[in-house]
Amino acid sequence: MTAYFIAFRDKMHDAARYAAYAQKAMPTIASIPGARVIVGNGALTPIEGEAPDGVVIIEFPDAAAAKAWYDSPAYQAVVGDRLAVTEGRSVIVEGFG
């Protein structure tokens, strides 16, 4: 079942450092068969509640693939760069069958 890694960014403290993180993170996503970024901090339209500063959604073939990517040595080597310059939260959520 398709699964999605969703990151909600509430605050950005260093845009240049975040951009450098994104450049390093993209190859880690490309290394997972079937993974693709479907939302990358595009324009937001608040509908209910307060909108985050940015949203990233990455599609994976299943939750195990999403978790394997997040826990991979390649991604773990760069995720600290994102966490150092942003505030937010992330989840892995399964899609419909």
C-alpha cells in the first residue's frame, strides 16, 4: 500500500542551509525504487487552522520503504542539517489500498 512521508515545517531559521540540505537529500530519495517527491514547499492556501511555513510530501511504495529511507545511513547523514535549521514535525501515513 502506498505510503507518504509528510514533513510540516513551522519555522525556517536558515534558508541557505535548508537549500543545501535539500540538494543532499534528493539523491537519497532517488535511491529508493518508486519514491518520488510530490510536494516540495509549494504555495499554501490555509483552509482550517494555521498553515505551516512549508510542506514536503514524498510518495513511497509502502510504509516499510518510507521508514527504510528515513532510517537509511544516507538520509541519516543529512537529516540533521534540516533539523538544525527548521522547526516542525513529520509523519509516515499509509494511503488507500
